Amino acid sequence: MQRMWSPWRSEYVESAAQRSTGDAGHSLFTHLEQEGNDEENLIVWRGERVFVIMNRYPYNNGHLLIVPYHEVQAYDALTPEEQMAIARTIDRCMRWLRHALDPDGFNVGMNLEDGSGAGLPEHLHVHVVPRWSGDTNFMTTTHETRVLPESLAATYERLQNAIEAVEDASTPSP
């Protein structure tokens, strides 16, 4: 297998132990959300019931995760208000991503609980992944490698600008 080096990942992996030593019994998402350093933790937006964080290991640039503050594994463990907040935030994320990155489409979904292959099964989250026609790059298929055309910091900045441009001040926060 060919190797494509991304040294920024080692910083994240090495700091994982520090991040997870916060509040015992809480997920990584809860720890990052409570830390308060949104830019470093790639939290692009906070609502009343959910927040949006960039995936540090994205499938594509702009891969966002919608995370309820309520730490649950199962969708039916959320309140109806939390479920509605997630639905409204999916819409928001797609509008922001259209403005910032102009994708041709989206993959939206959840891996729920242990049996689904969820990376963090203890804390339900929704993936919103922008996709581009013709971007079915051979690297993933033949070389087990993802090629991302932009740094996470640059995408974070683009998303922050898009959120400011797209959000209407009168829109209630989910």
C-alpha cells in the first residue's frame, strides 16, 4: 500500500488521551463541546439543542457532523424537539455547504449504535457530506487513500463565512 503523509493527524492522535481525560463517562463530542475552543475543535456552529462540528477525518472537504448536546446512542432516545433540531440543522448545513463549496449533491446519514460500525456509538451524530460529480477518485478505490484538496483550517474559515452570509438573524436556533 502506498502512503500519503499527513503529519497534522499525529498531533490529533497524540492529544486524544488529553481530550478524553476531561469528564469521565462523557463522549469525545461532549468533551470537545464543553472545552470552549470552537476553532481548534472545529465546531462551526452552536444551536440550542445541537451543534455542528467538522469531521477531523473527513470523507470529503466540508464533511460536517450534527451532534445533539444530549448524549444518546439511539435516535428514539432523543426528544421530539431534538429530532426536529437535527432535521432543521441538516437543512442549514446543506445551505452553508452550497454557499461555501458549491457541491453537486450530499450524502446524509447516521450510523446508530455499536452494530452499525459507528465510530463513536455512545453519542449519536448525523453526517452531512458534500459530494461532487466526477469526484470518484481512484485513490480511495485502488490505494486506500483519501485526497483532500484543502486544509481543515481553510474549510473552517470558508464555512464560517458561509454561515455569516446565509444565516438570517431572525431564524430561531434549533
